[in-house]
Amino acid sequence: MKSRSRPYQPETTPPQADALRPLPDRVRPQTLDTFVGQSHLVAPGKPLYQIIQTNKVYSMILWGPPGVGKTTIARIIARGTGRDYYELSAVSAGKDEIRAIVEKVRRERSGAPRDLFSMAAPEKPQQSPILFLDEIHRFNKAQQDYLLPFVEDGTLILIGATTENPSFEVISALLSRARVFTLESLSDDEVRQIIEHGGHELEVAIAPDALDFLVNYASGDARQSLNLLETASELYAGETKKLTIESLRDAAQSKHLRYDKQAEEHYNTISAFIKSMRASSVDAALYYLARMVAAGEEPRFIARRMVIFASEDIGMADPSALVVANAVFRAVEIIGYPEAQINLAHGAAYLASAPKSRASCEAFFRALEDANQHGALPIPMQLRNAPTRLMKDLGYGQGYEMYTEDDLLPDLLKGKKYYTP
């Protein structure tokens, strides 16, 4: 195995070979000086800058949306510190690939063949190589457990990349041995700078409105726009070496909204939808609903959340809201897309416009807290069921009045008020 499973392209790469590489890889920066974005991490004096300057590299998780520089940062760290670098994708790699890397590292450290699990110190200490594991969240618990001891003993420095919240996707033992760095979506200005670099690389002129289109198309993911730029250039630039917004639209066909139903964006959007209805912001609620519909979200998922919202946030302020939400759920269940989007919009507008009261919801959870804290307190005798003569003789059900104003809580809780209209 080579020291790098996906080596950097050296400056002597033949032009014909370089031209075969995708545009995002061809314009990938080699140093932090040319890196665009993530200034909170890579600017002079910031953590990743200092890591390279001091050559004190430790395991880390790079968490952020697609196309913001996670892979590039890992490669720059390896290049800047002169460390061997191995790059794997958790989608296709597994224990065998990690085992092969560890065996190679230990052989090179000792200068002789060595058992994989030997704990003897190497004769000539060397820098720990970097293992970049893309989409680390795809590794299951057993695979992460297997990787753990090699990170723990310094055989490998792990740089994991993920679009998912590592708190949920990376085992706690591995997470405790790594520092998490959060990467942000690129700003429009940063995306524009990267696209202009891509246009220079392709030697094409991009019309101002076409450049604006590419920036908007990116949604913070520079790689997405670079791919479209390259495709449009190949298809439409021709001898003129000019790109118009019409050629970009033809190449794109339709704008892709980044929305993985298992990823964080999924939860962010439904959260924004619910919070907009809670704030009675009809326009915002309809916008976030449209985002989900455009991305192909399962309509029953949206409708279920609306049913919950009708009781949780509207409750007794408008009891009909639950009727409307249930009707929407039933409608989307029967009809499906595309017509069901109209039912969803009807329900969202109604729920967002309705008066709000969490009194019944909050009262229930206060009662639930007491139920959990005090356990099965004795039920007052007049409320107990008396199906047999013995139970009646014992006083079960005696003194019960259908419309009494008596306090019917257990003795320990008498006088407690949970619900306030």
C-alpha cells in the first residue's frame, strides 16, 4: 500500500492527466494561504493554523455540510506537517482496510515485520500518520470500536469527516479522544471566489448573471457549483469560451435542494416549520413547508407533526385545530403528492393562524412528573371500581358523586393544580 491511498497531485502531473481530474479537485487548495472559508479555524492564530505551525496534530472530527472543505483541510494538515496520509471512505472501507494500514505503519516504524497487535516500541520513533476517514458516521459501532485502540495508542491520528452530528453518530470513547471542529456553510462571497477560480481554471468567461446563478445554486456547497460549471463548460462554452445563465440552466435542468432525509438538514427544516407555526408566522411556515415538499419529504411525516402540534401548541385555545390536523393527515394518506401539498398548505396556514395555548400539554407533563415521582399513590375510595360484593363492603365506590366539586386527587396531592385555562 502506498503511503497515501489517494495521493496529492504533484506539480509535475502531465497536463493531459490533470485535465481528467474533476474541476473541484483541480482547484483544491494545497495550503491554508489559498483556502477559502472557515476563517474561525484556519486564519492565523486559529486552531487548525496552529496545528500546522506547531506540528502538534491530534485526532479530530470535522463536522459540517457538504462541500465546505473537510477533505481539503485534512490533506493540507498532512502536507503541512509532512505526515504520511491515508484516505478512506467509511461507505466502502472496513476493518480489513484499517488493519492493512496499521500493519504497514508498524512495519515501517520497526524496520522489520511485526505482529499487528505487538505493543513493543518502534526502534526509530516516527510521526504518527494521518488516517482521514470520510463519512465516519457510516462506520457502525463495531467498526469504530475496532479503530479505537489504534487511535488511543497513537498508531494513527484520526481525522474523521461527517455531515451528521458526531454526538449521535460517533461512539463516546472515540469522541472523547478527538476534538470536534464545526465547519460552516460557505458565504455567497466565498462561493463566488471559488467559482471565479474555477472559471479561470477552465479558461471560460462567466456572465455576471450566470455567476449569480452559480452562487445561488451552491446553497453553501462550492463543489456543487463547480461541478455544474464544468458540465456547462463542456456542453455549451464551445469556441466562445463564454457561459450564459441559459446554458447553466440547461445543464442543471432543475435546482437540487440539499436535503438528506436522514441528515441534520431534515431535522433543521422540520424544526423551522414547527417553530414558525408556533410563532404564528404563516409565511415562514409555508416557506419551510415548501422546502420540504420540494425536497420530496414524506407527506405523512409532515402531517404527523402537524397533528402533534395541534394538541401541543394550540390545545384548548382552538380544539378544532386537532380536527383539521387529523383531516389533513387523512387527506395526504389517501391522496398523496402532488395534490396533497395543497392539503398540507391548508393545514399549515390554519395551525399557524390559530390562537395558541400549551396549558393542557404543560399540565399533563406536570402531572406526569408527580406520577413518576410518587409512584402508584392510593386512589380515593369513591373513585375505585366495585365489581364484587366484597369490594363494595370494603368501601370501594362509596360516596361517589357524578358532578362533585370535591378534590379527587390522591391524598398526598390534594390541592395540587396542574391545569390553568
